[in-house]
Amino acid sequence: QIHAEGWSEVHVFDPASGETVNLTPESWRHTHPSPYGWVNNVCWSADGNALAYSVDFDGYPTLIYTTEWVAGDPTISLVGRPAEISAKEGVLAWRGAGRDLAFIGHQKARSRVYVLEGLSDGTSEKLTVLTPGDTAVTAFSLNTTGTTAAVITATTTDPPDIYVVLSSGKQHRITHVNPQVETWLLPQIEIVTWTSVDGAPVEGILELPPGYQPSDVPLPMIVEIHGGPTSATRLELQYWIYGRTLMAANGYALLSPNYRGSIGYGDSFLTDLIGHENDLDVDDILTGVDAMVERGIADRDRLGVMGWSNGGFLTNCLITRGGRFKAASSGAGVLDQNIQWATQDTPGHNINFMNGVLPWQDPEAYRKASPLDGLGAVATPTLIHVGGDDPRVPPAHSRALYRALRQYLGVPTELVVYPGEKHSLQSYLHRKAKTEWDLAWFSHYLAPQEKTSLN
């Protein structure tokens, strides 16, 4: 199957006239640097005269549009929002009968429900926060009057649950899906900041073992890198195939950097990564590691790195930068950007981050953004994971990395291929196996002082 770049569109069909109107402006194709974009979150206003939708891109800010019908003709407006609040892949909803538009906004490591009040021609009278505080909202729904919201949110002590938020701001918890968490010894989760090589401020999430004190000896630390890269690690309790909570319970510190290209830190912070993969992102991560070592949190001789998708790609990049990391877990990571452009299901992703050029137009750009050329410097024992049917980062990258490290360079390396899995692991048994592999790998090479089994 050959996949091409493209754009999704919004068409409205009028059954009375039999006519169809395209509400996606041609200016997208003419003015936007991305070769593709996809529409999400289409929603009608209560009176049926306005439509809102968002358009997501790789590497660029999400755009929100509204369409208003005036005398039978639609007017399309780009909605303005503060540059420091990202609206990536959130939910849109009109509030009540007016023109208040609610959306999930990402600001630094937090995600909240914001409301653009009194929208007119893309401009709002005021921006308000419906869910204040240190929250990580992933979904919401409003009642018909807009006075009550149901939200799915997580905190640093509770996994996602459903809450009802009243117009007064009061919140009531409705579900308690994981009561067993109350009996767990949870990690200490906090936000840390540092300065990158070029002076840019960078933020990350630091997780420390239960009971850890600043006066304690430095800990073995694992750098856990989010995917995307148009994404971010949020301030929340997170337990899935990265095994962050489990790793902290086993005596590790976990640093999750929101490196250049992450959402929630301003549009410029997001787009700065374009044309600078395997460069600014790597600098942001390594300076974060240095900061944790200098602050006495991390043991410089017991550092590990792990990630999935773009996090796996950055893991591959980082192990080429000398022997700083004593163990690595690379999941579904790119090794060669040329092969990635040629074989993945969304080739426009590569073109975006290569600043719009194709492999034959600027071969050097693709080479610099690939960890392949740096493999000769790798000495880090590396565990490799990949889905056997992954169309996004095809398994050839992982097999090539394994071949280079194990067969040609003699680096301790294991390759785990999960049969039938695509870009993210869906099977519980596979997720559990991935976590157990990682725990055993890091325990062997970083040797934390306390160990906890996975039940």
C-alpha cells in the first residue's frame, strides 16, 4: 500500500438543495508549509449556524477554525489563541447557546479546559480556564446549557478518572476506576527546569522513588523521552509501557524532558525543531541530564535512556553521543530518515521536519537528522522493541540497528519483535512483557539498590 501526503476536509451537505459546500479554505494548501493536515473535533453550535473544527499538523501549531452562516453564505475564520497555549488533538465544544468555544489547551506540563468567550470572526472577548490547577485533562463534555462539564483528568497521585466541574469551579469526583492505587507507594513527581546549550529554557518531569530525600545519595537515573515529537510529558501519574511508576518504585529517578518540538511552551518552541532534529532536541535532553547530575539527583555512572516512537529515535541519537548512557531501551525508533521517508505511512512527517525538502533535494539534511552515521561510536547496551507490523516506523529500522550493534560492533543488544502489533502495543501481554524486559535490562546494567517485581 502506497501512502501519499494529503489533507482531510470538511464538507457540509444541504439535503434541501442537494449542494455540498467545502468549509476548508484553499489557503491551507497555498500558505501553510506543511504538505498535509488533518481535521479533528468538528462540532455544531446549539443554533446550528456555526461550526468549529481544528486542523492538526506535525511540527506546527494546531489551527482552530469557525464557520458562521450569514444569509446562507459561510464565512470562515481562523480562531486566535495565546501562543503559549497549544490546542493539539483536543476536544472542541460550544458552550451553551452563544459563541463560547471550549477546548483542551496545553500550557507547559499541564492540560486544562479553556473557554474562548464571545467569539466573533475568530476573535474572543476573553479567555477563561474551566479546570484550573495542576491537572492533566484528556477529554471533556459540556451539558446543553454549558453550566456543567464532565472531564477526564489525572493528577500526580491519581490515574485518570471522571470529574464533574460546576460553573462555580467546584469539582466532584464521579469514578474511582483504580482504587488499588491508594495502597501503592507512589513516586514523588515534580517539574524541573534547566537551560539548554543555546540558552533556551527547558522543562521536564522528574519522578523520584517514594521516600527519597535531597540529602540521599545520587540515584541511577533513566531519561524517558516522549514521542511525537509534537506532544509533551504532562504533570501526572503515568503508568503504561514506559513503566515510569514501576521504575521509580525500583529505586530509579526518571527524567522526562519536554525538549524542543514539544507542545505547551509556545509556538516558537514547537517550530524551532524544524530543520534541527538530532540537534536541538538532543542538546535539550543532554543539558537536562547534566543538570540532574550537578544537583546531586543522578549518578553520572548509572544513566539510562528509553523512549518509544520519536522517543525511540532520540534514544538512537543519544547513544551515538559517547558512552554517557550505560543502558538504553529503544522502542519503534527511526535509524535512517531516508528509509523512513520512503517506507512509512505518513511521509509528510519527514518533509515537515526537514523544512519542506525531499531526500534528493538536500541529502545532507536527511543524513544529519539520522543516527545511522553515528553508530560507530555506540558502546551502550541496547534493548530494541518494535511491533512486527508497524507502518509508522517499519521494523527494518530496528532490525538494522540490531544488526549494526550486535553483529558488527559487538555491543550487547537484544531485539524484541511483537507479532501482529503496529506502532503502539495493544496486547496486555505484550505491554507487560515490554515493561518486564525494560526493568530487567536496566536492573542488570544500572544495578539499583532496591527491586520490586511486577505482579
